[in-house]
Amino acid sequence: MKKKVILSSVIITLISNLYANNQLNNNFFNQGKEGYFFYKDEKIVDEKDKEKKIIKTETSSIKSEYSKTKEMMDMVFENDEERENRLKKENEFMDNIPFHKLDELSTDEYKRLLDVTRNISTGRPNKEFVKKYAAVQKFWVDKSENFAKSWSVANLENPDELLYTDIGWTSRDRVNLKNKKDNEDKEFYSKIKNSAGYIVIIEDKANKAIFQDTKLLYDKIKEDTGLDYLIYDYYEVNENLKKQLGLKVNNLPDNFLLYVNNKKEKVYKRVAQGFSAASKIISNTKFVFENAILEEQKNPEHRLEKAKHWK
């Protein structure tokens, strides 16, 4: 009897623990009367329903992906209205480029104009747009070339204030263009020899070594160009001319081209400062004449302003 009581207690304890741990919630004892022996067949899933669910899932996934793709496409591409408005604005822009006012534009304005015309003409490369872009580009190139020439002239006129005073042909230019250059130089100097010559300022003519070296140099230049020369002592030059030419005793010798124009005006242009080679002076002479003297003749206001400055 005692053994039965103990066994019953153990069984009750085990059952209680099982319930406490939810071990019997889904076991056989808690299930209803199911299965084959209780006349309940296994639930058969309709294959058509299964296919519909799969199709629905796949369709939903495709719609989701399409939605994402469309969103990205909208971010990248214009819609029809936007494209129409852009094309209209581009046409209006290209039709109204201010070619008559390009000289008045600031550098920033010109850069923006160049960028916009390039973008439009490359995106829509019709003949008219490309032609207008080429015209804008050419103006910029011409302006850059004028800057380079002015830079070189400014260096020659103000060698003690500016850098890069060395102006001349590169070795490659001399090799490739020597014959052509020689012919052009001969023609150039033959045209100006009756109205141009060199003025050379040295510190002291009494210094025979400096005077003789300068004379030998310009004898060679005269032989090559036909232009005559005069050598002056720094202290022989009047103060007004010293100021006009920007002479400084510590920068001598100083070499100038003197040109008498058709109005009988004397025009002085520095061609070299310090001791220079004959080839450099000859090359600089032609450069200065074509890019400084002739340019000033085209723009007389520049000469008048400079004359006022020296008064």
C-alpha cells in the first residue's frame, strides 16, 4: 500500500512538471479525433490555388522591383514635359548669344557661356549649334593669344618688375621653321630699315671694354638686319627720356628699338635689357614691332594716355 502511494505521488509530480513546461500542449492527448481512423482525410491543397499564390507572390515582387526601377528612371531621365521645356530653353539660348558684346563679358561670364554652348552643341550637334560654339571658342582662343602677346610685351617693357623676360624661338621652332623665318625676317627688316634703328644705353662709354663689346654686338645685328644703331652713355640721356624709357643704371646696358611712324612720331620699345645675344635682340625686334608698335598704331588712345603719363 505504501509503495502504491509513493508511485502515485511520483506520477502526479511528473505530470505537473510536464504541464508546467507546456510539454503537453501539442501532444497526442490534447488533439481531437483526427486522422484516417476517425474518418478525417488529410487536407488536400488545390494545385491551382498553390499556383495562384506563387503567381501573386511573384507579381508582387515584380511590381516592387518595377516601382524601384521607375523611381530610379525618374531620377535620371526627363519626362516629356521637362524635355520639351529644356529643348525650348536651349533653342532660345543659342539664338540669343551676345556675339556683339563678347568683349564686355567678365571672365566668369565667358567661362559659363563657353560651358553651356559646348554642352548644348555636343548634346545636339546640328550644324548651326556647332558653328556658334566654334565662334565662341575662337573668340576665347584669340583673347588668350592676345594675352600671351601682351604678357611678352609687358615683360620687355618692365623687365625689372616682371618675370619671364626671355622671349625667343624654341629649338624645335628654329629647326622646323628656320628657312621660312629667315625669309620673313629679311622681308620685314627691308621694310622698316629706313624708319627704324637701335638705341643702346650703356653705363659709361669711357669703359672701353663694355663699349667695344656693345659695338661688336650691334655691328653683327646691323649686318643681319640692315638697321643702324647709336650707343649712348647713361649720363648723356636727359631726365625726361630716362623716365620715359624706365632707365635704371643698375640694369644697363638697355636696348631699344626706335621707330619713326608715318606721323613722324618717335616710338621707343625695349627689345632687351642687360647683355643679350644678337639672335635674341633680332627676334624680339620683330615681335615687339608686330605686337606692340603696330597694335598701338591701331589704338591711338593708348599712345595718348601714355604721353599724358610721361608729362
